[in-house]
Amino acid sequence: MSAAPARVFVALALPAERAAALAAAAAETLPAAAFRLARADGLHLTLVFLGDVARPRLAELARALEEAAAPLAPPELELAATGAFPAARAARVLWAGVRERVPGRLAAARAGVLAACARVGLAPPASEEARFHPHVTLARPRRPETAAPAAFLALAPTGPFVAEAAVLFESTRGAGAQHYLPLARAGFRGIS
């Protein structure tokens, strides 16, 4: 009997200090009774969502990610304004935007991850591939299509950070919340 597949994605994890500050700012503006807040230790910018992958393939994927990331310079990013998908008045996801401080590196990181996935015969679901909007998910409403609070939308998170690696995460559900388990880390070692 084989183990269940892993539900995985590749992302840029936020540095711990930046993640803690962002999670705390969101928590101050979002009532826990109305919103499920993301854990600070799980804040990330998803590059590629793959969905269910057979566990024996994860080691091969990790090696391909290492090879793809090694020559790339680390993305230098900055947190930007907050917002909601699909709209502030009917939110399903509340997020903080991310913008590049050095243009092109985020796109290169994503392209490298996509190429690594393709090399091992994995591809994101077609619906996911076209929806890349750099952001960090901070919360989800407990009831569908809840309006995002004005105080949250007024947040202006700032602060630069360097994404030093692409991380292969497994998404698990426990005690009513999503947990993200890092499975492998692929460092960006290109010259900045």
C-alpha cells in the first residue's frame, strides 16, 4: 500500500522577522471571529502550485529545483499595499502585495521553478498557471465573500526582504487550519 500523495507548492518564504510583523499588523485589523488568519511561520509568496504529487517524486523534484535555483540571483522584494481577491466587498482571500526592488528576478525565479517542474514531468494545473499575481495571503474570511475591513485595506506594509531560496512546501490540514511543512530548500546563489 502506497502513501497518499503530497499536496505541494513551491514558494518564497518570508524571513521570520518580516513575517511576524506582517502577521501582527493583519491581526490588529482583522477580527478572529470573522477571519482565519495565516500563521506567521507559514507566510509565503507562491511561485507554483502543483497540487497532489506522488511522494516518491518529491526527491527528484527537490534536486531539479536545486539545479534551477543555483545560478539565479535572489529576488529582492518589498511588501506593498494590502487588498482582497476577487474584490474588497466580496473577499475570499486577503493579501499583502509584493513588488520587486530589482526587476526581473522574481520572474526568473518563477521561470526556473516552472522549468524544474517540467524537467521532472510535473506541471501546475492549467487554471493555476495563468493566475500568477505576486502576493502573500494573510487571511481568509470564515464566511464566503465577506467584505475586507477598511482598516486592513488601509495597511501599508513596507520593508524590503531578500528571498534567499525557493522552498518546496507540503500543505496539510490540521485542527481546522492549513499548515505548511517545508520539504526542501533550493538556494539562489547567483551574483546579485
